[in-house]
Amino acid sequence: MWAMLADPLMLGTIVTNDEVIAIDQDPLGRQARRVRNEDDMEMWARPLEDGAVAGAFLNRGESEADPTATSRPP
């Protein structure tokens, strides 16, 4: 979620994940917004400079979840 919100990254294992760093440092600099909220599951989306969209699921529940997403045509 740090990368999705365009916040400075905290050190740890994330430092070696180039994809997460690229999302966090995307030149467009827009924060993610919650696009879906159902029960204990949230879906967040963040536009990127190249026109792509980064997505993240946030499970606020106590049990494991297996979320899925599909892209919409432009």
C-alpha cells in the first residue's frame, strides 16, 4: 500500500522489489484511490504515466482471501 499511495518506501524486503519501487516512483505521481469496497475486501487502483493502472487488494478480514480482477477495455 505504501507504493500505491506514492509514499516514501520503508526499508526492508521491498527495497529489492523493482516492480514495487517503479510503482512508488512513477513520474505521474498520482495516489491510488479505493475503487471497490465489499465486505472485508478493498480494491485500490493507481494510474501510471504510461497509461497502465496498478492495482492492489487489501484484505481487512481475519481469514485468507483469494481475490481476482479483470481489466476493462479502454
